[in-house]
Amino acid sequence: MIANDDPSAYQLPFFNRLMIALSNGWHLFVELLLGLANIWVFVVLSVVLWVLYRYYKRKHPTWFASSIKS
């Protein structure tokens, strides 16, 4: 007598699935870091633009206040 002859119902043991999940999570983390490393130019550019915005906003407050007239 065969207990279950449906191969799609088979699951790996818990610890095997846990190790696969941890491995997949690690690979996802590495890929995220590599993706951020590929877009470093945009990160640096956005930081530079933000610093320039704060600098000019502090140096020339009338430029920014004049556009908010009520």
C-alpha cells in the first residue's frame, strides 16, 4: 500500500526548508547591495543636490519665501 502517490504533495523537512529560506534571504541581501552599488552615481548626485538646496536656502531665503505668497 502506498501512503501518497502524488509527488506534488511532498515537502522537504522543516530544517531543509529553513536553510533554503536563509540562503535565499542572504542572496537577496547581496543582490540589494550590488544594486545600490550600481546606482551610486544617483545617490551621490542626490546628496549633492540636497546640500546645495540647503546652502542656497540658507544664503538666499527671499528666493524661497517669495514663491509662497498668499
